[in-house]
Amino acid sequence: MADQTQWISGVLSLARIAFDTTMRSMDIVPQQAEKALELAMSNTHLVQDETRKAFATWLENVSNARKVYINAVEEGLANLERQFSKDAAGKKSK
């Protein structure tokens, strides 16, 4: 049993590391695009104030959605870790 618990713990750690690495890598491109759009919009007179406000709101919504997604995955991984640790602890006491 202990070998399975260690194996599952290792797999969950690998999943967490892979997710963290993927999210950091995936954040680079959108952040660069957001900065480029922000720079372009702030340096042109063609963009109206209303468009700038809508753009700022959109960026905020994207950031919030990204946080919700990351929190959901992290919560799921933490829940799995708790489930397996409870399962392992329950089987050891029997």
C-alpha cells in the first residue's frame, strides 16, 4: 500500500509541476500581446476613450478568468491529494 501511496503522490506532484510550468509558459504570449495592444492604443489618437475603457475591462476579465482557472485546477489537485491521503490513512488503521 505504501508504494501505491508514494506512486500516487509522485504522479500528483508531477501533474502540479507540469501544470505550473505550462501556465507560466502560456502566460508569456498573452501578456506580450496585451502589452503590445495597450501600447498601440495609448499611442494613437484614433482610439476613443470608450474603446480604451472597454479594452481595460476586457483585460481585467481575462486576468480574472485566468485566476479562476488556475484556482480550479489547484483546488482539484489539492482535493485529490487529500482524498488519497485519507484513503491511505484509513486503510492503514484497519
